[in-house]
Amino acid sequence: MFAPSAPPTRRTRGRFGQVHGLVLGTVFALSTAVSCAAQVRTGHAREGVPQVPHVAPVKHAAAQPLAAPPLLAPVVWRYNTASPLCADPIVTAAGQVVLATAEGYLHALAADGALLWNYTLQGSAIGGPVSDDHGRVYVATVGRKLYAIESSGSAAWTYTAVVEIVAGPHWDSRGFVVFPGSDHHQWAVSTRGRAVARLPLPAQLNVDQGNALDATPLGGEASGRPVFDAQGTAYVPLQGGEISLVKSHAREGCPVALMGVPLAGVLWFNGELLIWSRSGQIALVSPAPLRAACQ
């Protein structure tokens, strides 16, 4: 690895050229960059040892509601991490739902909601995990660590940065994991766990907050970014635990109650809606009843 002030060597000069433009092509969601360190208790289990949270998570609980009022849409499955989430879950190329918690765990769920594996991190996650095109997961933690976890749950490598990592990593399609450092630079790390570039951060980051629907009355306060179906209908998570459906060219949204706690986000997953709260509740629900309720 090179020192921050050292010029690129002949071996790394091509890499610098290859990743030149990461400043313009990479967006870091600094609003989710704060780590969960303040929420984590001391006395973690050893790094990398598969652990189950203090309360055993529920893999399949169609017979149990998430919270009052019960979910109105049919529940395909639900899961409870028993610990707040550090950031939004992701869906990997391997078809897994991966999420990071304040307790310092990574959870990976299968398409049917079954727990595939847990991974214990050394310290709390910074931001959320990201995935490459092969399903490998990357996550940063306090203590300057960047982890690469295979889709099997085993560690591929751990990279220790020379500066503090100030936000979650970003996967660049050219084959690099990129994170912003406390030195006001962004660092590109190869899939082998070696730093290959250090470039200045832009003076001002334009973070997309997904506010394209701000002018449309939603029936509540939006709490995350919308997703869209093939007909152009937007599904917007709300603070009151609803999802607001905004049809194309509609003048207002149609809120449908789902959870008794504020929703934090929504994603498409195998044609269904993956919803979650910051408290660690996650569920897969069918969108058809939502559309029927807003006819």
C-alpha cells in the first residue's frame, strides 16, 4: 500500500487512470454515514465467529403480526433482527437480503426469509453493506476496517485503512470498493483487498435523497426513497408506517397502513415489496392488495 502523499508508481499508474473519474461517478449518502457505535454495547463476540443476536430472530412468522395494527397486505415472510439497523438492507447478486445491525452483526436472508448466516464484525458498521456482481458483500466498520464477505458467510479478506472511514462503501462497476476517508479523499480498494487509488473528494457532494415526489401530497411524511412498478406507480414509505401509492399523473398519494412503526424504506425483491423499519423489523409483502386498496 502506498503512503497518502506518495505519487503513483508505474505499477499503480494504470490503476489510477482506470479509476480516474471516481470523484464524479461516486455518490456517498452521508446522511446514513453515522455509525451505530453509540448504540452498541461493549463485550462483542470474537470477530468472524457466527453468532445469533441476544433474541433469536424469527425466520418465518406469517402467523404473527409485525406490530399493531397488523399488516394489511399478505405477508410472504418476516424477520426481526432484535437490534436496530445501521442502514438500509441490500439485495445481492446472489439473491440474498443482507443487513447490518447496531449490535455489529451482518444477517443474510434467503428468498424465502430463512436465515442463511450471521457474521460478527469487529465494531459497529459504518453505513450499510454493498455487494458486487458476484454476490460478495463489503461493509466498513469503526476501527478503519473494510470487510469482504462471501455469499457463503465466510470472510474473503479484511482491509485496514490508514485513515478513518467516514461513510459506508460504494461498489464501483469497474471492480473497486470505494470509501471516503477522514483525509478528505476517497480510497479505491481492489477485490483482492489492496488499495489502488486515492483521489480527492469533490468540494460538495450531491446526495440524491429521492425527493422527486416532494410536490405531491402523500398522505404523510416520506421516510425513504420511492420505488416504481412497470406502470409507473410510485411506492413511498411513510413515517406513520404506511406506504403511499402515487399513480402516474396522480395529484395525490394513497396511503395504505402496513406497520405500527415508521417505515424506513422499501425495495423490490422477486416481484414483492421488501419493507423495513430502523428498529430491525423486515418483511416481504405482496403489492397486489395495496393496488386494490387504491383503486
